[in-house]
Amino acid sequence: MQAVGNAAWLCCCSESANFGVHVILVEMRYSTEERLFVVKLCIKSELNGRIRMTWVRQRFLEHYHKPGPSENAIRKLVNKHNETGSVLNDQKGKSGRSRSARTEINH
């Protein structure tokens, strides 16, 4: 699995005699509940200032029955939580057409 931006991608490879190797990227997005679960696990697993990533990912797999976030995605999520106090994405102002500045000339 590989983290790209706020999403993680699960790489599934299959091999075919006629067509070679096929790589399928499946985007993995995590709900707020899942993100919070990961942060709580990280706090619980912290030992001497280090997070036990393998343990966190294993607990996530056992609880949700799907692959856990990558180590990089977990680090980013924990940093976001430490900096903002939230695990939510800041989507305000990111969607829709961008607004141009209004001036006397182009009003």
C-alpha cells in the first residue's frame, strides 16, 4: 500500500500468461471513525516516543477487516491530530471554481 496525498492506494498485482503483469491501484479512504481509531491506537502503542506501526496496522486489520494505512499515512494523520486536534480533512474552500479578485476594473 502506498500513501498519496490524503488517500492510500492498495496495489494489487496479477500475472497472466498472455498479457504479462497487471497492476491495479485501488484507492483506500478512511472514515473519521477509522482515523480516530488509528490515532487512539498510536497513543496506546507509543513506547519511548516511538509508535509501534506494525502493531497499529495489525489491530486495524483485525478490527476493520481491511488493510490499515501505510506507515507514512499514519505519521501524517498523527501529525495532523497533534497540530490541529482533529483528524478531519480541511476541505473548506477547496471545491468549485476558484474565485478571482474583484477590482474596480473587472467588477
